[in-house]
Amino acid sequence: MTLEQDIRRLSAIPLFADLGAEALRLIAFSGETRIFRTGDVLFRRGELADGGFVLLVGSIALDPVGDGRPARQVVGPGTLIGERALISALPRPTTAIAREPSTVLKITRRLFYRILNEFPGSADRVRRNLARDLNERLADLKIGDRQ
């Protein structure tokens, strides 16, 4: 993939949509491309997360249980895996396994913080979007509690 293709793919991800071309260029250029074979593990449930992954090619199974049953969720290209890990060091809630040959762009928390520091206007838009999403999730929880 070219740098411009990576930038277009990143801009389609909701968290990154408001970052702007230069910020996306820095992510695309500075992120670490990793290639996985079928069955390779990206990360395991319980490991401390240090960033997220944008799936560029292939498919990844996300298994929160790890009991040998088929994974509950399989994601495809354009998916951001580990969005919360870009903000905070948390244990991984799932194990991620390549279902087929797959390529990801790893974005470390350090790189994401660098983007937010170097592009403060973009950081403010990201903050507002995260706050809106959190408020929507909290509202959904309150509605669920009433039922």
C-alpha cells in the first residue's frame, strides 16, 4: 500500500476522522507495519496494552473467552483494534488471532499522544468526540438499567 492509501484508510476510522491530513500522514509514516500468518497471535487477553492496531489486510478473530470455541467477533480491513489502548494502559479484554494472512499498522500510545500534542486542534476534536461517545454509552447504560 502507498502512504496515500494508508492515509485514506486511517481517515475512514471514526477516532481518526478529525485528525487532519498531516496528523494522519505522521501516523501512517510512524506506525509499525506488522505481518501475521494464519493463526498468529497479535496479543493475548490480560496483556497490558501499549497501543492499537489498524487492520489493513486480512481478518482478525477477537476471542474474549479463550476456551477453544469459535471467536465471537471477526473483524476485517479498516477496523481499529484496541482503541482504548491508545488512551490508557489497560489489560487486553480479548485475544486477537489472525484468521488468514493479515497486515496491521500498530499505533503506540506514545505515537498517539505525540499526534495529540503536535496537532492541538485535532486533539480538541478527538476529545470532544470521545466525550460524546462516552456520554452516549452512559446514557445507553442508564436506559438499560431502567428496563
